Amino acid sequence: MLDALTGRLRTLESERGGVLGVLPQLVAGDTTGWTRVTEVVREPYDRLLALVDETADRWKAPRHVGAALLWKTYGYWHTMPMVLGWALGRRVPLMRFADTLVRPSAAGVTIAATTVTVAVRPDDPLAGEPGTLVVPDLPGAIRQALLDGQRPLIRALGAVARVGERTLWGSTAEAVVHPLLDLGPYADAARLLERIGPPVAGLVTADGDGYRRRTCCLWLTLPDADACSTCCVR
């Protein structure tokens, strides 16, 4: 059902020396060592703070910067399978918030799920098969998955580290665009971003043959750090 996506993620895993922030098969067969994201956002946020502070310590950053960098990793790997699934076969894997897992890793964090549902269009040959969800609008399904699967974490990060929601959604917007640039021009990725709509539309803009963010991920605030090539700070 998702062979093209799994193959692409395995290739990326190999190219990155095995360091990938999402399981290529998406589903974790054994949940030992994983934490449910529903537990991460449970007050008083002990597990979320542990992830934030681990990231902050790694980069010698204040807590709000650690939160932004943690989100840059989590948001990227949560978003990437959906947009690549859309691009490679118009099949979008959906990780329900209640089914999503996370664990610290060499990638910062790695995510997976206990089960995945695949959103497909009505004309897909697999429409109606077990494990599929037929939707009229795949970008709309991605938007809902971002709201359902990322907004609770974004709001919790704001609560514990006082980092702005727009800053964090900007990293998600980049996570929509960046993985698609190896498959086609920026204009194609930009169209998907606009079709997804709020809260990510408008947070990335064209810049030459590529793009530039309209928000900063706060990497620039680290000691001796240069701005990312796509940063709003030139």
C-alpha cells in the first residue's frame, strides 16, 4: 500500500547512516522504549520537559530554543511521510495522535505509530480496503492530520517554554516543502502548501529556485551559529 514511500524512507535512512527520525515502515512492532505522545502532553509535562531539556542541553541553548529545535525535528519527521506519500502515489499515511509514539534517538527524536491509516482518493484502486480512509481532498486530510497530530504538542511546548505557535508552525511549513524539492520544483511544493492551508500556508515564500521561511527556527540564537540557508534572517 505504501511501498514507494517505505522504499524512499529506507533510501534516506541508508544515506543518513541509519539516522532517521521516523521508522521507514512507520509502524513500531514492539513499543518497548517508546512513549505515547498522549503521555508527552499530559500535565505537568514532565516527559515533554525531559525532551526539551535534553535538546537544550545538547545545543547549550535556553529552554525556549530547545523547544523550538525539538519541534523542528519532531515536526519534520511527522510531516514528511504524509507529503512524500502524497507526492509518490497520492496515498497519505495518517498517524492518529493517540497512536503516535516517540523516543529519543541520534536524530533528536524518532517517531512511529502503533497503527497507520492510509488516506486515499475515491478513484484509488485500494479505496475501501482495510486500513484505508477514502477522502475527497488529500491536502485537506493532511491539514486535519497536522491539526490533530501536531497542535496539541505545539500548544504544550508554548505552555512549558513560551515559544510562539507561529514559530513552530513555520517549521512544519518547511517540513511540507523541503522533502518535495528532490522530486520536483518548488512551485509544486508551494501549491501543496497552499492547498493544505492554515496554519502552514503563507509561512514559506519563493526565493530564487528555492524558498525562504517567514519565521526563524531559533537555531540562529545558538553561540557561533550561522543562519539556516532558508531563514527569514538574511
